[in-house]
Amino acid sequence: MGTLHEFRCPACGYEAQVSGGPAGGMRVLTETIHCKDCRVIDDVVVARSSGGRGPRRTSAEESRVPPCPKDASHDVSLWRAGGPCPRCGATMERGEHFIQWD
Ligand SMILES: [Zn+2]
Ligand SMILES: [Zn+2]
């Protein structure tokens, strides 16, 4: 089960709903990335279930930063809860709202 949190930047008002780290459900695993070219944080799918097994990653895949879904040449890093706003660099705050998915 994954959980999406609402993160908000207190300085510029940028908002995103992301898990804030690696998350997994029955069908997919996701990671939260910060794309410096798109100037967004977003969850991207890094593994899907196949052949009746749940989604899983090898340790090599876990240490790899997934590419930006818009353009693989973008400058991307992993983003974690408490990380910087992609627009202005201030620390994002976690809101009270969250959504659970499986
Ligand atoms: Zn900001
Ligand atoms: Zn991008």
C-alpha cells in the first residue's frame, strides 16, 4: 500500500501530491523524483507486477535514479519528504491530507 502526501512550499505556494520516497502497492512501485528541468516533484513508476508476482526491483535498480517521464535527458534526483521546493528551494512542508492507494 502506498500513500500520497500533499506537500506544499510555504515560500512560493508550489504544491505536489507525492509519496515522498519509495512506495509500493500490489501492482506498481513508485519513487519520488525532482526534475530540475521541469521544476517539479512527481512520483514515477519504477516497477510493475508481472506474471502473477508483485512488483519488485533488483538492488541495482533501487540505487538508480529513474528518468524524467517527459524527457530522459532531464536532470533528475530522488526527492524525499522534507526536501527542497523545485521552484524556489525552500523546504516543502507536508500537509494534513493524504491518499492511500494499492
Ligand atoms: Zn517554493
Ligand atoms: Zn523533466
